Amino acid sequence: MMTELELVEKRVVIGNEFGLHARVATAVVQTMRRHCCHVTLSKESMEVDARSVLGLLLLAATNGTEILIRANGPESEKAVREICELLQHDDSNHDGQK
């Protein structure tokens, strides 16, 4: 029996003009549905589950805020990479919607 637990930790700066808003939080939760691992996001002393839209919004992470992402389990590296992409990129040009 082989058990390998992937532990990944990465700091990322919110690059979205509007910060970690509802659309980005929802995208993070949807990303987590594709991965079999546990991920948390932390800002200062607050840590929330990446599968909770409400938790992510409670971080109140604005543009330029540093977030610590911690993941463990299979697919951790891929999940963290995808979440970083969502947090770092400005989505203000999303099909003309406001």
C-alpha cells in the first residue's frame, strides 16, 4: 500500500482589480470540485476552506493583498496552481459584463 501525501504552500498577491470578489470565489470553489485535496486560504490570522464561497468572501482580500494557500492531498500542486491563476489575474475584461 503506497500513500503519498502532497503538501503544498504558496503565497500569492491578489492581482484582480476588484480583489477576491464573488465571481472569483465561485471560480475557486468550482476549481476545488475537480481536485481531491484539502485547500485553505489565509489572510493574516484568518484561515478559510477553499470550498466555501462565504469563507473566501470573509477574507475581504482586496487587490494587492497577500494570501497564503495551503493544500494537502493528491492533486495539491495542480489545485494550488489553478487557484493562483484565478487570484493573480485581473478578470475585469470578462465578456463585457460588469
